[in-house]
Amino acid sequence: MTENSNTKRLVIGQQQWGIADADAEDVVKAVENAMLNGTAVKLPLLDGVTGHSVRVYLNGAATSGVEVDLLKGPRPSEMSK
């Protein structure tokens, strides 16, 4: 992913998508709802290569897991006091 390392992201399988700060809360709620209830949702994300706005459809019934990185806490390559 060529995005800035300060970009929140959603990983579905091998695909990485950016999450705009303004959309982060809604995206997290929608992903959680889809995964817990086995429903499909439309997510406003950023293409991991170009950074363009895209809509990604997530089927919670068919997806085994996703990763949501909201950049909280130290990064693996960072140190904290």
C-alpha cells in the first residue's frame, strides 16, 4: 500500500484499503455489524494504491476475518515511553 503510514486501514484477505478519518467510526461500526450478523455492507474506503475514493462491499457471512487498524497505540516499528 503506497498510502501514508498515518492512514487508518482495513485489510480484507490480501487487500488493503485506506479509511478516511471522517469515515473511521462509521466504517468500524459497519464492519462489526456485518461480521457479527453475517450481513453485507457498503464501505466508503480509499484505494490502497491510488488513494481514490471507492466503495467496497463486504459480505460478513462469506468473510472469515478482517483487520481494522485505527493507528491507536505504538506501531511495531515505533517505541513508546
